[in-house]
Amino acid sequence: MNGALRSPLRIVGLLLVVLGILGAVSGRLTYTEETHDASIGPIEISVKDRETIRIPLWAGVLTAIAGAALIVVPKGRN
């Protein structure tokens, strides 16, 4: 792995560590999805659905471990 690829791998690794820790601590991801059901002339009816995704503890831990591995992986041969 050359020096040009090393920095992006560390950035991805750091992001995975942060996301893994957040996923393990919170255990869920909530987002709002807006759908437009009907539009009659100037009147528009929309519905907002709040969705929650459960994140298993093991998934957060494995994500953090994978990120840490990307950060500390040796450079390799040139």
C-alpha cells in the first residue's frame, strides 16, 4: 500500500470507529421519511413517517474493530 492510499484508509477507519461506537452506545438509528400521497390543485397532502432501525450491539462492536484495523494496519511492501 503506498503513502497516497494510507491517509484515506485512516480516515475511513476513523469514521468506522466513530460510527461503530455510536451504534453500540445508542443501539438505534431514527430518521423521518416524507411521502407525498396526493396533490389536488394547489393542495398537497403529505405524510411524514418516523422510522427506527435497531442496531445490534455486535454490529457496532464489529464496525469499530474493523475501523481500528484499518487505522493500525501495517504499510506493507513497496
